[in-house]
Amino acid sequence: MHSVRPYNHRWFPSGSYIDSNRIIPRIADGFFLPAPPVFEKVPGATDFLLVTDWAPSGPDIAPLAFRRHMAYIPPMYDYISVTTADAAAPTPVRDGTIKLHDAAGFAGMRKAGRLSAEILDALVPFIQPGVTTAAIDDLVRTMMLEGGGIPATLGYRGFTHSCCTSINHVVCHGIPDDKPLREGDIINVDVTSIVDGWHGDTSRMYLVGDVPIKARRLVEVTYECLMLGIEQAKPGNRMGDVAHAIQSHAERHRYSVVRDFCGHGLGQMFHDAPEVVHAGRPGTGPELKPGMFFTIEPMINTGKYAVKMLPDGWTAVTRDRSLSAQFEHSIGITEDGCEIFTASPKGLNAPPWQ
């Protein structure tokens, strides 16, 4: 069983809860669980099960302060809704097939993607020297709840925050903390909103104050890599065409493309098929078809592409401590191209914002 760290909390009969001395009210009837959920492992399963009854059964089961309500968990979800009584019953899990979605799916993804994009837009004036990533995380959570969404990362496999914040040589999955941002930093903020069961997953780079040319240029090229990959996302092309467009542009600028992490399918699941690699050969991989939903999220380094994991089990950093940057969009393949669900409503897709 994966270790899930306890989270400091207290539950109230009203459904509100207190988190670090801040009371966050319930925003809709039934929105919060009546008691802290726990994670258990079904024999033979490869993922965690969300158990609705608060009944600790061993040292490996720990309370989690916040988790999405059962009603928001569709049948094919990476969190599986069970009770302690039927925890051993067979439950649907993702099966590796690439799903093709209809117009209702596109509508759902537009709502979820727009909320995530609006949150990243709102961070533009907020991210400055002296601001902590914990404060960024608080703001993301507040805006997401007020916007009618749920933070997908909060509680995901024990992750205790509403976004990931990756600074300088951190490649991805950086954990928000109380360290202030410094002049010259570059930071990626990665958010995923769940709205009506659909996931809007996106990330964006921000420049903290006056940033050196080397770092600024990396950010610019990384965004170009993302958009060149998206240009190749159309019916009849293959995943390798997307990957080749990204890799060739990055290497043209003498940068490297991270291989250890990739994009992914999504929709009513946070992570689904297909895997979306960012380095590869044209004409290879799954064929792109209308109705496919997935993320493209290249991680580009100024040095070599090798990464290492920190002891927290989440944070990935460049092995040579070179700078890394990432941008991410959630897209859907249409009949003649693709739709970007997470495009900025204000046109703030990449710095500089002027």
C-alpha cells in the first residue's frame, strides 16, 4: 500500500472543515464527505480505493483532509468508490483503451479547462518575489472551489496540495511550501480542475521579477515546443508526429526533452490512455482520431534530459541541476484539427504578459 500522510484537520457537523486555522465552508449540499476518507487496497488492484466509512483498520491507513464527494466519481475513475463492507468487490478500472468522446464530452472539457485557465490567468499579477508557493496553492484552491471545481491533485495518491509548483531546476511535481520566491526565478504552476466530473489539466511558466536571458529564452522555446506539438495534433497524424515536432524544435535550440514523464489521456479520469511522449519519430505511435482527449506537456531542460526523484517521492529535478521549463494544455481532437480546452481567456498563455 502506498503511504498516505496524515493531514492536519478537524471536521464539523455542517460539512465545513478547518485547515491550518482557516475554516473553509461547504459550498454545496453534499460537497464534502461527512468524515475523513481513508485509502485501502483491494487485493490484486493496482490503485487506491477511496473508502467512504471512517474506520481505520491499520497503521498504513491515514486520514485525508479533503477528497471529492462520491457523486463526482464516475464509473471509470482512478479513484474507485467503495465502502468498507464491499471493499473486496470487483470495481471498474481504467482498461488502457483510448476513448473517443462525443459532443457532451467536449462541452464538459471546455468548462473544466476554462476554470483551470482562468486560475492561471489570475496568478499573473500575484506571482512576485517574496510570495510563497504555499500562498499560491491557497489561492488556487480558493479560486477553484469558488469557481465550482475540485482540485484533482488534492489527495491524489497522498498528494496534499491543490497544485504543483516547480521552480528553476525542478522538472515537475514540486510541492508548495513556505519558501519565498526570489528575483530571477522561473516557476511552473500545474493545476487540474474537476468540474462536473471532467478534468481540465494545464500548466504555465511564470517569470519572477527580472529573469536572466538564459532562463527567459528557455521559457520561450518551451512554449514554442508545446504549440508546435499541438499543430501536429490532428486526425490521421500519429503521436510520434507530435513528439517529433517538440523534440526537433528543442534540440534545434540545444535543449533536451525529458523522457521520464509524458502527457496522458484524460476526461472523466485524471490519467488515462494514451501516453503522450514528447520525443519520438514521426509516423509512429497511436493514430489520432476525432474524440480523443489528452494533454501535451513537454518538459525542456537547458542541460541533459536525465532527472532524479527527491526523497519526498514527488519532486523530480534535473540530475545536472540545469534549468527546466514546462507548459501544458488539455486538447481534444476534432474532425479537422484540435481544440485547446485550457487556452487562456485573456490571452496570457505565456510570458511576457506585456
